[in-house]
Amino acid sequence: MVGTLTSLSLTGLLSAVAIDAVHLRGVTDDSSFLLDMSYSINTQGLLLAGIIIGALGVLDDVTVTQAVTVEELAVANPGYTFRQLYRAAGRVGRAHIASVINTIILAYSGAALPLLLLFSIGDQDLGDVLRNPVLAQEIVRAVVGTLGLIAAVPITTALAALAATRRTPPSDPSVSARHRKHVNSLLDAAAHSHPVP
């Protein structure tokens, strides 16, 4: 939970900085225009909230899986130090985050495909395309979400490894079977690509 909140806070901070740096107003379609003009809603704040909510679902998956991975490694290897737990779980986390980032980029690209096609057909310069607020907003969403996810793995791994090395409990029965199965498949994949010392 702490890993999720920390990563989400970092994602929110990066989002706010990026929105300000790129001068995004959050008005890119009829709905946001109507909210901005008719209801005087802060569309920049709405854009920020949308980025944070969008990142939360993926962050939750990554951080919970990472925390469970550390826990399972600690139970399987009670003699592991903080450093050993961090390194072993970090390898699993890198494999997981690579697939999640691919999913995010493909999802954003798929959603923006008609827009990208319009720019391609319009034969515009890359600079003009990147200055378009609709595309700039999607780029900010993808980049900030990806950076938040990349940061989530080491943050959550460190917090979970610190907690695991301070206590040596038996395996927690409250952890859902779905997460255990997911973690076991990630551990198998990581073991085949990078054996744990």
C-alpha cells in the first residue's frame, strides 16, 4: 500500500510538472470544452486527475505483485538479506514492468491511431504535430505513466524487502491466489532468463 501511494504521489507530481511545462489546458475535445466554458471546471486539474486515475490501476497491479514477490522470496529464502531480496525481486520486477510498459504504449497508440493517421496523411512537420495539444496530452499521459511505473518497482521492492527482513512471518494466507499464481509465473520467467544467485 505504501509503495502504491508513494509511486502514485510521484506520478501526480510528474504529471503536474509536465502539464505546466507543456502548457496543456486539458481542453482537447467537445466534452472538456463544454466543462471549461459552461461549468467553469478547472480542465487542467481534470486532466491531472485523469492521468492519476489512469495510472492507479496499473500501479496497483505492479506494486501488489512486487510486494508479494518479495514476500514469497523471503518465505522461500529466510536467510536472504535486504540486498539479496532486493536484487532477486528486482529481476522479477524488471521482467514484469517491461511487459506492462509495452501494454501501455500499445494501448495509447491504439487509442490515438486515428489521430496519428490524420497527422500522417496531413503531411505535417514533426514539430507541428508535437505542438498539437491533443497529441501532446497523449504523449504526456504515456510518458508520465511509464515513468511512474518504472519508479514503482524499485520503491515497492525496497519497502517490501525492508519490511520482510525486519520480520520472518510464515506465508500470509490472506494474499489472493490470483496474485500468487501471477507471481509464480513471473518468478519462473525470471528464473529462466536470469537465475537467482
